Amino acid sequence: MKIIPLARTALLLISSAVFILSLSACASSKQAPLATVSSVDLARYQGKWYQVALLPNRFQAMCVADTQAEYQPDADAIHVINRCRKIDGSIEIAEGVAKVVPESGNSKLRVSFFRPFYGNYWILALDPNYQWVLVGEPGRKYGWVLSRTAVLPAATLNTILDKAASLGYQRSDFHLSPQTTPLD
């Protein structure tokens, strides 16, 4: 009869140890808050951007090539038009709206393609001449490399992906986005 209380005590100690180790593993795996660029000139940011690389996601699963985004200022927001080529050759178009997060220097936006639902669109790195941008969100589940040209030089893309890795993204999770035929 004394074995049962001893076994129960041992099980309780082991369970407690596993629980404490789980908590410490969770605490150590937390990443630092995601930093954005200090400011963005929205007038320079507007216009067409080509998607060069992305973290694959469910809402772009139908896109196989030629993904691009266009940003145009609107009354109180930014009008967003995303286009891509689907496997059957047709073009998918999604229109949305982006709103600047106050006091973010325009580097944090909330974007919606299905109002009232908004997602984070944070500008993590930006070429001084607004020729490329690294976009992400605080959970690091989504990420994009956009460029003013359909193709970036390999050295530039590597620099951007290194920056993404320094911010806690897995570099190898980014996939290249083929740009084959202009959608214009």
C-alpha cells in the first residue's frame, strides 16, 4: 500500500518538472518585438511593386506567377490592388484598403481585403531609393520581398533575406515568386 502514494508523489514530481521545463522552453523561444523602419514617405511608396519572394500563405495559394501590388492614396487610406496569375493563366485581382497605424512613422499599416478584418503590414526594411522593401508582421507568419522591378539582383535579394533572418524569420522559408509576363 505504501508503493501507491510513493508512485503518486513521483508522478506528481515528474509532471511538475515537465510542466516547468515546458514553460521555460516557451519563454526562451519568444522572439524580440519586431522592429520596423523609422519612417516611410507614402508618396514615394505608392505605385507598383513586384513580389520577388514570400512566405507561402493560404490567401495567395492560387497565385503561381506574376504577383504584384499597387498602392494609391485615397481620401483617408491607401487603395491596394493585388494581382497575380493563376495556374489556368487567368488573373486574380484583390482590392483592399490600408490604414496607417498612428505614431508609427507610416511604417505600420493595417490592411483589409475583407472588411472589417484587418491584418498587419509592417515595413521592416526599405531601400533608401524605394526600390525594394521587406514587409512582415509581428508574428513572423507572413513576409514578402517586393521590388520596383520584376527581378532583383541576387546580391540584393540575399541582403534582404539576411535582414529578414536577423529579425527572426527563417530565411529558408521564403520562396521565390516567378515573374514571367507583365500583367499590364
